[in-house]
Amino acid sequence: MDNTITFDDFTKIDLRVGTIIEVNDFPEARQPAYQLTIDFGDLGIKKSSAQITTLYKKSDLLHKQIIAVVNFPKKQIAKFMSECLVLGAVKDKDVVLLNPEVKVKNGTLVS
């Protein structure tokens, strides 16, 4: 691996569990995507854009727990402000969301 980081580098990444509470189409996105509203408990509500329309219907995502990086700077995507990065694994060019195996409290730290 060429991009080795230190443990201190890793501890700067704030990974949290949240629950998707709203899913909307995002027709302005360059690649097909949804606009997600995610509840992170005491950290509050954050929004994210996610290119996950191939494997997930909106109804599949509602109330689903996910894992996201919550300490990135906000990013403007078209007219939408993304406030966190939802994590997934790539399988055959599609994104499979990472999520806890059992339900946990929103805002739980991933370590």
C-alpha cells in the first residue's frame, strides 16, 4: 500500500452510525443519486448525496442504519449541500452500503 496512514491519522476520522429518515430523488446530480437525510442522534440531522440508486429503492433505505464520516467539510453538489459521507463497498460498479449488523443508538462511534 502506498498511502499508509498512522493511527493518529485514523483517529481524526469521525465515523458514526445514523438512521436514514428521508430519501429523495436527486435529478440534478450528474450520476443517478438520492438525497438522504440522516439522524445521528446527539450529533443532529445531516444530509448526504449517495449514488446508490442501482441496488436500493427509496423504500429500502428509509429507517436503514448506515455508517458515515461526519467530520468532512460540507460539499456543494448541484443545489444540494452534502454534510457527511455515507460509506459503502463497491461491487461490480455498484455501491453496497456499510451498516451495523444489529441496531445501535444513532450517533454511535465506529472504531
